[in-house]
Amino acid sequence: MINLEGKSILVTGGTGSFGRAFIRRLLENSKVEKIRVFSRDELKQFEMASEFESSRLEFYLGDVRDLSRLRTASRNVDVIVHAAAMKQIVASEFNPTEAIATNVGGTENVVAAAVDNGVSHVLALSTDKAANPANLYGATKLCAEKIVLAANLLESDAGTKFSAVRYGNVIGSRGSVIPFFLKQKDSGRVTITDNRMTRFWITLDQGVDFVLSAIKSMQGGEIFVPKLPSMKVSDVAEILCPGVKQIEIGIRPGEKLHAVMLTENDSAIARELPDRYIIVQGESTSDKFWSQYPPVPARFIYSSDSNTRWFSKSEFSELLKSQGFL
């Protein structure tokens, strides 16, 4: 277990939706000594520095594709939260080499920089789309997971622990369907790819909570998967745009009908806790530590359409109000 008090943390992709929420939480509710924000966009860094105005923040311009820059940014750092990624599904489908360079090559660079600088903990953010990937984005994130887990075994002598978190749609993040529906609201029509589509849903604050709990409990070599409620995307559109006609336009390239966060293969090596599943890497410290918890049922699949937890429309409506969308 790691106590973050007095520690230095590097957040790659620190000016993104998750990064901003995560860093705000650290500034408001922790005694972390230093937080380094690593990202490519100088304007977003300037805006973030002006908004947060904290002496604990340090800003590093750079790209995760640049190993030398990552080495500089991760010097004297205790924890790396790797949130930088090319995330747009369609953009990744049509620009595959760019997605691979950032999501796969960038993760390799984070691993190398962490080992070179003796960073104690590295937690990478993944996605439900990495489970049985149907698109290039998901495939690159699956590769990123594999790189992180392999590093935990191959670089064990370096003393760095590597783990990942995998979770579903973040309500209101950039690229989320919720701002998209709200933008369409006044047009008199909302486009739905498929009326049967379901997703897991998590708020940014819940995502931050989950990542913090994973950092504090990680043994190295595991993937943390939260238990989340499901909801049909068409029901989300109805809550956001009541009375507005829904037009079904068909699934886009690389899009899944239902989200999966635990595959049948994952289940063979997964443990169940009250609020999460943990995919455990064999022959690692995590394997021994998490063995105190029960294995998931054989051939279990954690999918958004067969989930046992569902939002009611009133619950989701209240959640959207709490996030400022209604």
C-alpha cells in the first residue's frame, strides 16, 4: 500500500478531462508534494495554471512519443498516472499509425522512463474497449495493458510496480455522447446508432475515486475493473432530450453494440471484490495478495447488456443533474 502524502505524481495527458479532475482532487484533498502535468497543448496548460494557481503544480510540455522528454518529466517522481492517449474511435480507424504511435509506443516510453528513474508506482488508464476489441483504439489499449503487465514481470528488479484500470463511458468527458445529444436537442432530432446499444456509465469524480483507490492498493500486475450500472444509450438520449425524435443511423466503424469489461478469458484469472473485479497477473505479487478474494464464476462475462445493475431513468436523471447537464 502507498501513502501519497509527500509524494510527487506525474500525470500524462494531464490537461484532459480525467487529468484535470484528478489533479483538482489531489490539490483539494491530498497532501501530495508535487504534481507534474505532462501534455502537448501549451494553451490548455496555461489555462490550467491560471485556474488552479498552485505552487504544487509543475507543467511539462511534451509528447509521450518522446522518450527523452518523458525521462526528464519523470525524474524524482514517485507515481505516474498514464492518462495520455489518442481516444477517438473514428479518428483512430482512419489514422491507425498515429493511434499506435501514441497509445502503444507512448506506453512503452512511459514504462522505460519509469524504470530509468526508479518510479515506484505506474498506473495506466485503459478502457472497456480493450476487452475483445472491435476497433483499433481498443486494440491499442489492449496492447498498452499488455505492455504494462509485462513490464511488471520483466522489470521486477527495478522495483517499479505497474498496473492498469479499465472502465466504461465517462459521463460528460470530451467525446462523451452526452454533450453530443445536448447539441442536437434543438434540431428536433437525435441520432442513435442502434436502439439496442448499452453502455456502462461512470462520472469523472467516480473515475478519480477509482484511480486513487487503485494506486493505494495496487500490488503490481493487476487490472482493476469497477462494478458499474448499465443503461441503454437511447434511454440516455430520451432523458436529455425528452420528446425529441430519435433517428437510428447504424453502428459506426469499430463501434460495439454492448460494452464488455471482463471477457471469458479474463474471468479465468479474475477475483471479485464488493465494488470491483481484479484481473490478476500470474506469477506476481498481486497473484498472492488478491488470492484472499473469491474467483469470479467460470466463463463469466461482464457485459453492459447482461449486467445485474441498471440505472433507472430517474436515477440517471438525478446523476445528470448532479453533474450539471440537466
